[in-house]
Amino acid sequence: MGSRIVGRERRKLRIRHTVSGTPERPRLTVFRSLKHMYAQVVDDVAGATLVHASTLSKDIKPLAEDLDKSKSAEKVGETIAKLLLAKGVKKVVFDRNGYMYHGRVKALAEAARKAGLEF
């Protein structure tokens, strides 16, 4: 494995020692691949995923094809917020998953905040 991947995994473990999702405040985690953006909301106590969205989701994919990666990450953030608000969850804990908080990760987080999530 490359040193960037190893470094991200170390940061991820360090973050996960302090960030945990509860039923009242689940964990919003992101994954960034070269082409796509994925987000899921996890209740770590129950070990269950509440909602998930990605640029490959059937409602986002047609919109994301014409946009750049940051704009499609914003769509994922908006969608995840709408799905959570429909389930009655307003507060989450943000897990950046070892990625730096800029670019697509920041775009997703700010779009989720703008759509009504609190973190």
C-alpha cells in the first residue's frame, strides 16, 4: 500500500477513537474515491446504517453526470440531509474518515448543513 493510504488509515483510526454514533446523534461518514462520493449515517450502538447516498444513487446519478466532482458531492450532502430529516434525525456527528476537510469532503458537509443537519 502507498504511504498516503497508510496515513489515511492511521488518521481514520485516530478519529474513530473519539467519534462514535449514538441513536440520538448518529455518525455521518464519508468515503471519497477518485470518481465518486459516498455518505452513510451509522448508529454505532445498534450497528446499523440508517441512510446512505452516493453519486451512484439512482436519484443523484443523472444529476451528477453533468456536474464536476465538488458539485456532485454537494448533491450527495443535500440528499443525505433530506433522508435523515425525513427519519426525524437532525443532529449528527461528522466523520471525515481520515480525509482532509477541504474540497469534496467540505462541499458535502456544508451542503448537509445548509439542508438542515446540525454538526
